[in-house]
Amino acid sequence: MTEFAQRTNRQFRLARRPVGMPTRDDWQETSEPVEAPPVGGVLVQTLALSLDPAMRGWMNEGKSYIAPVGIGEVMRAGGIGRVLASSHAGFSVGDLVAGALGVQAYASFGPAEASRAGLARIDRRLGTITQWLNVLGMPGMTAYFGLLDVGQPKPGDTVVVSGAAGAVGQTVGQLAKIKGCRVVGIAGGRAKCDWVVNELGFDACIDYKAGQVRAGLKEHCPRGVDIYFDNVGGDILDEVLARLAMHARIVICGAISQYNNTAPVQGPRNYLSLLVHRARMQGMVVFDYTDRFPQAVAELSGYLRDGRLKSREDVVQGLEQFPEALNRLFTGENFGKLVLQVVQDAPLTA
Amino acid sequence: MTEFAQRTNRQFRLARRPVGMPTRDDWQETSEPVEAPPVGGVLVQTLALSLDPAMRGWMNEGKSYIAPVGIGEVMRAGGIGRVLASSHAGFSVGDLVAGALGVQAYASFGPAEASRAGLARIDRRLGTITQWLNVLGMPGMTAYFGLLDVGQPKPGDTVVVSGAAGAVGQTVGQLAKIKGCRVVGIAGGRAKCDWVVNELGFDACIDYKAGQVRAGLKEHCPRGVDIYFDNVGGDILDEVLARLAMHARIVICGAISQYNNTAPVQGPRNYLSLLVHRARMQGMVVFDYTDRFPQAVAELSGYLRDGRLKSREDVVQGLEQFPEALNRLFTGENFGKLVLQVVQDAPLTA
């Protein structure tokens, strides 16, 4: 009997591999008593979870950049929590930590597990909890290294980013502006496009739901596209391929339009534009850059502080909302970085 | 009346834009008297022409890396000829020259045209005429800069090249071997595969006509593919994408499987393997490297001389055979670099 045994952990486990869009039946809700952590380990109460398009990929069988979540396992998710108990040298009770907590109310780690989960203390002076899940978290790191390392922007470049109002896209575009580029977003709906232009300072934003992608690219990228940061794949990737500038760089970060396909992935028919324009298309995975996260956090938190970088999070209340909340990413219903608040009164945004 | 007026120039002009595989009706044969060249110009008798897959692309309307051949214009083609008359400072009667001669028996150039056609004297001590159309010509330059500049091979890399017995592929594979790589070719038919392994020294060759691509890649690339030099596109590109090594480089040189498509180009469905493997796919066009051709010619002719580099050309006799000869590229009937011999007794291979 431990001091936590009166608490109950609730979890979402993967019940089966979804076909197409996940449904409630693809998940199994479980609950179990909270136990003290192993010797040298740490027990964390989840405050908020990051919901990301990549999670859909982790639910599939097959080789990818990370092992799939096993059937019956707690669904993998990044999050931020508070340390409730610790005999780990790196963590003290009360610390705020980020890491792969999983879709559950409490996460217990042995020493090796804590390392594998990337558990690390966060500094609240650099940003709010939601910002630590967004600009200072995986989406921000993805934007930073994808744009700067893979895209290699030069002042005056025309940068196009899809999913422009999403977690990664919002930081890609603002960072490209800071680096002196002309930035054109692609997003779904007037409200997102207006926000991206009026609040974030993008030069233009194309509403793909209005079917304006081709015309919009022609209008807003008269000298072609130097960098395309692709979060969506599908038809939009093809439209951008058709408008590349010479020596263009396409950063393949994701392909959210394809993740719930039951048909084969739609390959980019216009890929020979890479040849015509001596362009390159390159994939990136944020986990390759962990050693350099502190550098990115320092730079991005500076921009947050001086107001050059804004962030928007879309917070859904309640662990029990997880299945429906996740699917909002694929219907485009989220507006900003999607966060699942697990503890109701947690001070996420202050 | 000039000294050449008794000679007749014969030409193949583009009569219309082909749909699918070109037919005789897409060409117009014309003849006209040979005239003295303009002041400061040069008159060249075509000895042999290079027939290349890229020519199919030049017959299509639309933006590409080079303007399409106009309807009624002499078909563009690289070739080697002998100077018959010259008031150009760079050329003397009797010189052997390479350049964009066109599909015609005689080519006349003003000074600016000679420059635009890339007309340059060739040094027969460095290679035979057919070698100057192959290893020391555009195919060899494409192989050299595509492999070395874009592919960036390291010793021990596994290099896969499609169209392995073709003009570009044969040099890509041999050059990769010289640079210390393990080389796997993909070619059509047992004879080509045997030649590539037994004569050129590739480590293995996969016969795509036997439907062995997936199994062959699995067998011969157990640690994945570090560099794929793609001349063909289509299903083979997808199969290689499915077997990339981490940080792989795909050189997009061409897509011969798609050039006669009447349907849209088949995009690579497995392109998200670029993300999984942090790989890049990059297009190249040989004309970007003209300033560095002398460096490549020096290196490649050295390998020819010391026997480390072999070349094979497939010579078709007679300008009048042009339409059928060109199509052999698309059926895979050619075995080695396809050359159209225009002057019957020209010493092409000695």
C-alpha cells in the first residue's frame, strides 16, 4: 500500500489497428491504481498532452522512424506533468517535466525508462505549459530544424508552408519571416488564413478549402517557391511542385492528408519538377536533433519574449475526450496546436 | 552557288507533338541544298548522332529545363561531325566537333548559334567518336556529376542504378565501383545483366523484366540503398524507395518509363520513405555543369585509357532510320549507348 494507492490511473490503450480514421472501438480505456515508482525512478502526474498528426502513424504496423505502439499498450504521446514522487537524481517532487508520458493520467518510469521517454525538466520562465507543448516542444523543434537545417532559407526566399495555422506551420512561417523570407501559408478556412496573415504576419495565406491553391500560388509566388515545408502531402504537394523555383528545397515533415488513407498513398505526380528545377525533396524527423534542442529553445523563447513569435494552442478539456480530440487533427477542426488538458485546474497558459 | 550546293541536306523535323510513343507520322523528312555558312560561322557534316531518352521530353509542349522543339523545326540532337567550311576563329576545316547538330546530315551555324549549340572541338586521342558520344559526352557527364555531385558516394555505400546497361547507367555503375562503392544494377533481360556484372564489374544486376526487383533489392542490398541513381521512374523507383538506408540520396536523372505515358506521370507512392529514412531526392540536369566538363573528361578518359572504365555503344546505320532507332530507347531494345551513324564509312569506333 503506497501513498498513491487511493489515486486511480486512467489510460487509453490501442485496442486494434485502425483502418482509416480511428474510432472509439480502436481504443480501450483502462484504469488501475497508481503505484510508487521503481527505485531510482519517478512518478509523474500528467497535466496536459500533446496531440500530433504523427500519432496516427504510430498506430500502424510496419517499419517507420519509430516502433509502432503495440496492441494493448498505452498510446504514446508527449506531455507535460508534475513530479509526484522521485528517487531519480534528476527530478524532485514538484518539478514540471516534459516527455513521452503516454495517454494516461499518471506515468511511472524506472531510470532507463525515464531516459527513453526523454523526460526532462522544463523552465517555466521560458514559456507557459502550452508553449512548452508547442513552440518550445516537438512542433517548435520540428519547425526550427526542418526550416533552418533542411530548408536552409536565405533572405528574400519565398517560403510556402502547409498546415500554416497548425502547430508546426505557425512557427515555420514566423521563423521564416524573422529570417527575412517572404512567407505564404496554406490553411483550411478563412478564419485560419486571416489569423496567419493578420496576427502572425505571413505575407499571404491560401485557403485550400476554397479550392484556390493553384491560383493562390500563382498570385503569391510570382517567382516560384524556394522552400516548401510540407505537412500535408497529396494534391497540395503536387500543386507546389508545379511552381518550384530553381534549386528549391522541399522539406517533407508529414503528409496529414494521407494518414487515414485506406487506399495507397498518393505519390507526387509532379516529382519530375525536381529535375526541371534542380530541386530537392528531403525528409526530416525531429528526434535526430535532440542534442541541439537547447539551442532552439533558447532562440525561440527569445522570440516569444520579445513578441516576434506568437503561438496559438487549441486546448481540449479532459482525458476522456482523447479519441475525438485526436481526430480533430485530421478533419482540420483544430485551430492552433492541439492540447489535451488532463488536470482541470492546471495553469497551462499562465 | 557555293561549293556545297551539289550536296543535299536531309533533315528530320518535328511534324506534330506525339501522343505516347512517337510514330513516323510525327516526323517530317525534308531536304534542301547545303549552303556555305554565314560569315564567322561554320558548316559541319554530321558523322553520328546521339539518341537519348531526354529527346522524348523535348518533343512535348510545356515548361521544362529546355525549350521544346518547335513544330516544323529540325529535331534537336547532340552529335559529332567534321568541319567542312569555317570562317569561325575557333574551328578549322577538318576539325572534329561535338555539339547540338540536330537530326540532319549537315548543320550550319553563325557565330552565336555555334555557341548556343555548344559546338566544341573534340580530341580523338582521349576517345573514339562513339566514346565521345557516350562516356566523354552528355551521358558520361550526366553520370559523373549526378553520381559525384548529387549522390556524393562514400566508400562502402550501396549504389543502385537503373538503366544499368544504358548510356548513363553503365558509367554511373563503373564510376561508383572506382569510388569504392558496392554497385547493384537494374536492367532489362539476362544478356544486359550478365554484361553489367561480368564485363563492367557491377556486384549484381537485377533483371526487371523477370519481375525480380523487390526480391533482388532485398537480396543484394541487405543494408539498404545509400544512393539510387534513377533513370527510369515508375514502379522501380517505388521499389527502391521501400529499401532506402538512412540518409539515402536519390538522384533523379530521368524517368524513361513515364516519357510515353498518355496517362499522368506515376508519382512515387513510397515517397514518405524519404521522411522515415531522412533521405533526399534531388533532380539534376547536365547542362548546369558545362564549366566543369573538362575536369570530368580528363578523369573519365584516364579511366578509359587504363581500362578501368569500359563503354558499349549500340550503333544504328543511316539517318533514315532515326524514327525507329529513337523508339528502341523506350522499348529497351538498345544495348549500350544508342548512336545513329549518319556517314556510312565514318571511323566511329577506331
